Amino acid sequence: MVIARPAFSRAVPLLLMAGAILLLAVVLVSLRFANQTRQNSRDALEAAGLNDRALLLFSLVQDAETSQRGYLITGEEKYLAPFKRAEALVNLQFTSITSDMRKAGISDVTIDRLKRLVDDKLAEMRKTIATKAAGRDAEAVAIVRSDAGKMAMDEIREIMTRINAVTSNISFQKGISLDNAARWLLISITGGAVLLVVLVGGAVYLAAAHARQLEAARKALAEHNEMLEVRIGQRTQFLERANRELQSYSYIVGHDLRAPLVNIMGFTSELERAAAIFADYMKKPPAARDALTEKIALEAVDVDIPEALGFIRSSMRRMDDLINEILRLARAGSRQLSQDRLDLAALLAETVANLQHRLDESGASVVLSSNLPLVVSDRLALQQIFGNLFDNAIKYADPSRPALIHVSGAVIDGTAAIEVADNGRGIAERDQERIFELFRRSGLQDRPGEGIGLAHVRALVRRLGGDVAVRSVLGEGTTFTVTFAADIRSTKGRGET
């Protein structure tokens, strides 16, 4: 035992040092991938901005051409206002995008050609306007009919199409790079967490081995030194000191190694949220983007991700409860599914009966369609799915009217589609996908919950070979559509979703 104690004393500091080095490495790798994510996001946003400004330049030229034609037809000065505005802004707009076009890989030849075409087109329009103003209408019309302006516009349009293709490709490539960086970031965090768990396990193993050695020493002392009171007293003091050291080491291991693990795991949720915001922005076509969504995307990259990294040591408050919920979800995901022949009408009636006390308390009612189908699926999973949906409908009922939940469904091409519609508060459009994410909630947070229910529903439905979708209008109600294999046996051999 005396020999084992120094070995234990050396092992624990080594484990602590290894844990600290590992944590530092994970943080450095995370920062590297976070920087890559931010740079890729900036590049994609710059490409999208270039495309928008190029389209604005083209729009100015088109406005000028429309204004020219209006003046040639009517001879009224009021039609020249758009032309004058475009004439004043075109050069400024072209100058503002020149450096960005070069940065995006647009050749100087193309840029110069575009500039000449725009200048030529403006010159042609100035000439026709001046000719018209001088009273030479036929000459002005002849200039237009020469098709020189049309050919210039056609070539300008072709160059703008190429610019759009280049910027779209940059956005696409940067989006792929962003996804890869985020994926590797999550992998590095998960790998670090796993290694930290291994270190904790090793420390616990050493502590347990040391405790066993202590117990063996106590027995040896009791058996061999019963008559030597002084020696027993000395040995007892030694053992007490060793026990205090063991407690101290256990505290250090539990505190210093478990805290980084909790902080890192907490960081992943915030990072996923920020990445999802930017991914949603990037999926939108340029025409659907606005200043607000761009601002939110930039904040996700420039503020949320660095802030999440900065708070990596301060997110311990709720992690124990969240880990328990994740474990519960994982256990549900690994459970062997049964293949029960089920009458959905009877199963849902039973589910409603289990919630009857809550329905009575809230004044809510459930209407089950008379033609709900028969299926072969897992009874427990379906009870949990629809139990969660009914519970949500009751919980988030509109206080201005009695809650009404209507359930209908049918089997189409081997897929059961069940709709659960309510007249509750409704869900904002921006939250209708996020509500299925783990620990995400929407709307007024005046009801208890951890944001796990709908994530659990989606996980179970996908195991049954389907999915769940939502459509909702604020203030009117929400409809969840649950689809799953009408016969779960048909999913065997393809793997569960």
C-alpha cells in the first residue's frame, strides 16, 4: 500500500494535466473551425451582395432605356426623369462593384467590355433624346431601329447572367465549406468530450483501486497488529490521512474534468442554432433576402458563434437535466420496435382517455374522425407521439376560446397520414421548423417545459418510417401532419428512418 500511494499521487496530476491539455486543444481546434465558418460566411455574403448590386446596375440601364422610349413616343419631358436618375447613378454603381467583380474572379476583359457597353448604351440614348429634342423625330427613330442599342443590351444581359452564375457558384461553394467547417467543429468537440469521459473513467478507476488497497490495509492491520495499540494508532492516523487525500483527489477529478465536458457540450446547441440561421439564409434565393435576414445571418456569424465560445466555461446551470433528457431520448431511439396490428381510432381514444383529467380541467375536447385507418406499427411509439401532440394542444390553447382538437387521417400508397389540428395560439412562421429542435421552444414562455417533446415526436416518427410537419397561423391554430409506414414490416431491410 505504501508503494501504491505515490503512484496514485503521480497518476491523478498527470490525468488533470492531460485533461487541461486536451481542453486547450479542443478550444483551439474549435476556434480554427469557427474562424473558417466566419470567413466562408463573409465570402458568401459578399458574393450575394455583388450579385444584388450588379442586378441594380442592370436595372438602372433598363430604367434609362424605358425612359428614353417613353420620351421618344410622347415627347414629354416628364418621361426623362428615370433616364436622368440612371445617368447620374450608373457610373457610381459600376465603380462600386468593380473591385468586387475582380475579387469574385470576373476578368478585366469582361469588366472593361461591360463598362464600354453601358457607356455606349447611355451615349446612344443621349443621342436619340437630343435628336428628338431638336425636332428630328425620324432621325431619332432611325437610330433606335438600327438595333445597335438592342445588341448592346443583349450583350449586357449576357454578361450579367455570367456574373450571376459566378456569384451563385461562389455562394454554393462557400455554403459547402461552411457546412464542412461546422461539421468538423462538432466532431472536434464531440471527440474532446469522449476523451474527457475516458480520462474521468480512468481517474475513477484509480480512485476505486486506491480505495480497495486502503480496505485491504485496514484488514491487515486488524489481523496482524491487534496487540500493538500504539502501532494500531499510528497506522490508523496514516489511513485517515490517506482517506482525506483520496477525497481531495476525487473532488479535484470530479470538478476539474467534468466542468470542461459540461461546458463544451452546452456550446454545441448554440453553435447549431447559429449555423442553422445562416444555413436558412443561404438557402433563400437572392430575391427573397432582405436587410433584416442578412443582419440576423451576420449576427449569427460575427456575434453568436464567438459569444458561444466565450461562454464555454459558464453554461453548467442546467446541463444535468438536459443530459438526462438526452439519455431518455437516446433510450427511446434504441428501443426495439414492435409490430402490433392497431386500430388507430381505438388507440387514440385510449390516449385521449389517459388525458381526460387535463381535458376536463381546461375545458378542451377532442374529436376523432370515424375513418381512422388500421396500421401495423409500434403501439408505445404511437401513444407517445400523439400523447405529446395532444398535450401541446392543451398546454398552448388560446385562453379566449375553448380548445378543440380534431384528428383525421387516411392511408395513401402505404403511408399513414394523420392530422392533429387545434384552434390554439398558433406558431410564428419563423419558428415552425425550430420547434422540432432539441431544447427549442417558441412564442410566450408561460408554460413549463424543456423543449424536448416535439424533438421526441420527430425522432419516434422517423423511426416508424415517416416524418412530422406543421402548418400554423398565429391566433388561429396549428395542424401537425404525422406520416409513417402503414405497415412497419415494409421498412425492414431498408433500415429505420
